[in-house]
Amino acid sequence: MADMSHWEQCVLNCSACPLCATRTQVVCGNRNYDATIALIGEAPGREEDRLGTPFAGSAGAVLDQFLADSGIDRRKLYITNTVKCRPYTPTEKGGRNRKPKKSEIDACKPFLMAEMLVIEPQLIVTLGATPLSVVMDGKLPKMEDEHGRLRRWELVGGIEVFPLYHPAALIYDRSKTAAYRQDMENLRLLLTQRGLI
């Protein structure tokens, strides 16, 4: 896909924020350009930065389990992140993942919007507050109020968005598991009704 090749080249050469100086590599989407469903996470973690693949670490394992339990094939999804380079705080052990700063999100936002306009998914699933804040034009959402509620992202042609908690939230707070499981079931029903799975 020519448009995605151009997009990817621009992202790989990006120096719009300081993360370009500390990344191992840019983590673009999983290259499933024909997908009808796009998942958008927050940012690459240590494993993603090392491997160059979104959701390759422990949060990816949680996501994989919930997708499998819901009968959703990860190989049929387009998976990407809001921020394409790993944000982290340096430590003696190589760095601790951190939330991206607003300036980092803003620097990557044009890439994310272009990515969605080229892929043209029929549904976007946001994973956590960071990608949902981009959809909500910078407003900081309360995930406990927003998860599982369908909305539209007008800036990318009104594509519908289904917000979920970030899978990492379940690693740190098991009390969200029941809500996540219910949201995944509702997502499965929605995708089935629309013939997307």
C-alpha cells in the first residue's frame, strides 16, 4: 500500500519530540492494512521498543487472552499506538515505562490521524485513556465512565470508537477484570452484528 509506505517512512524519520533520541526503534502498526478493526494503545513499552511490534509485552499477553476468550483473531486486527516511541524514565535497570507527555502525544497525533485515514477501519477500539483523549480532542476521560460506550472520532471521518481499559490496567488492578470481560463480550456482539468477525 503506497500511502502506508509513505506514512511509515515519515514516522521512521520523525524527530518531532525528544523520544526520538532515546528510542531503540519506532514502533509502527502491525502492518495488517486491510483490517476492518483497529486497536489503538498508549505507547510502546520495553518489549515493543526492543522487538518493534505493538503489544508484545505483558499487556499484550493479557490482550491476547481476552481476544481469544472473545473469539476475536488478533491476526485480523490492525494494532498500533498513540505514541510511536517508548516513553520511559531512566533507571539503573534500563528504564521504567511512563505515560506519554501531552507534548509527545501532540507530536504523534498527526501520524495517528493519517494512519486511521489511510487504513479506514470500520471500528476503532481504544485501549486506555491516552488514545481516548486523542479521540476526545485532548479532554482527559475518566475510563470508569467511558469504557464500553460507543462514540465517534469526527476528525477521522466519524469512525466509531469503542473504548476499553488498557490491558495493563488489569495487571495492576484485578478489580477491573469483570468490567473488561463484559466490555469484551459487548464488543464481540457488536462485531458479530456488523459482520466484522
